[in-house]
Amino acid sequence: MTVRFSLPGSILALALLAAGCGRERSETAAANPATGNATTPAPNDTAARTVRVRFETSAGTFVIEVHPDWAPRGADRFTTLVKSGYYDGVRFFRVLPGFMAQFGISGDPRVWATWAKQRLPDDPVRQSNTRGMVSFATAGPNTRTAQVFINYGNNSPLDGQGFAPFGQVVLGMDVVDRLFAGYGEGAPEGHGPDQQQIWAKGNAYLQREFPKLDYIKRATIVTP
């Protein structure tokens, strides 16, 4: 699914595919690795409180503060993924200056296939997609899985499209600003990484075709 909206000086394609949607719908539903249930995420003891997540990356370190009161389902899913080590090794595969930095497709296709069908019901939008705010990618209503994006600018038009921020970069936004953006928009709109290829081949594809992408070394929950 591709959604388009206007920003000052440009029209940017919003192809925030959160699951096996768009050009490919062939994945089969897989069990949650923690619970064995295809629809219910594992319980998360951090779900009711504000926490901070430190991302150690190839470009430096930044911290996201997660607010369950903003978007409880999104906050719970995000912290569950962090605690499981899901984001370790993940690439920032879609970085568009002035717009956003997107990540969250596992480098292991088997792990991605497991989470790609763990679709999360939407949260009400209680905060705006302004600079530094973090939201889940989506391919339409109730399709959030593991992909998220960090807003570079004022992307408030996304609010009305159901993108609900669950957190905010509180330290290291300068690191987010310098994530490698040289590959531009992804295929088919541009010449950057093709999400379908990442789903199928993982980091092997990205390392071969897009070796300059920055990546997450480790993501950990830290005390506020």
C-alpha cells in the first residue's frame, strides 16, 4: 500500500509496509515465538510504565522514551520486541531526510515471517507525528507488526491516517539525523532497498546490495 501526502516543497511516497501486504501476500500465519498464539502478543511487564530504550547503532547511540499512555498496544509491542532482542542487527533501510527513518524488518527471514502476521489492533492517535516522535509503520487499519519509523520533521498529516506515536527520541536525535540516507526511496518508487527482497533474504540482501546502511548493534531497556 502506498499513501501520498504533501510536505512543503515535495510529494513523498509513504510506503510504510508493516506486514506481508502490498505486492506480496503469500506469507502464512506464524505463531508468536513467546506464546505460540498467532494473534496475542506475550505479556509485557513494562507495558504500564514509561521506559527508555537505548539503541546502540553504527552511527552512535540514541534513546527512545516509550509512553504506554500515548499508545498502549504499540508501546507494549515495541518493548516486547526489544526485550526479545528482535531489533539487534536490524538495518535502517529507508532513510529520507526531512521525512523519516524506518526500520524493523528482521535480518533473519524466518524471524520476520514469524512476526509478519502478528498484526496489532490500532491505537487511537493521541500525539502528533512531529520531529523525534516514533510510530509503527502500517499497511492499513490494524496491520502494525514490527516496523517503526522516527519522524525527522513535522509529519502531522500522518495523524489523520492513523499513525499513532508511542514514543519519542529524547537523547541522540543528532545520531538519527546522520543515519545513512544515500540510497533514497525504496523500490519500486526509487532505487533503495526493496522490502520484498528484505522479507525474503534479510540482511544477506542488504549487505550485498546496500552495504552503507546503518544498523542497530543492540537495543536494551534502561531505567528512565
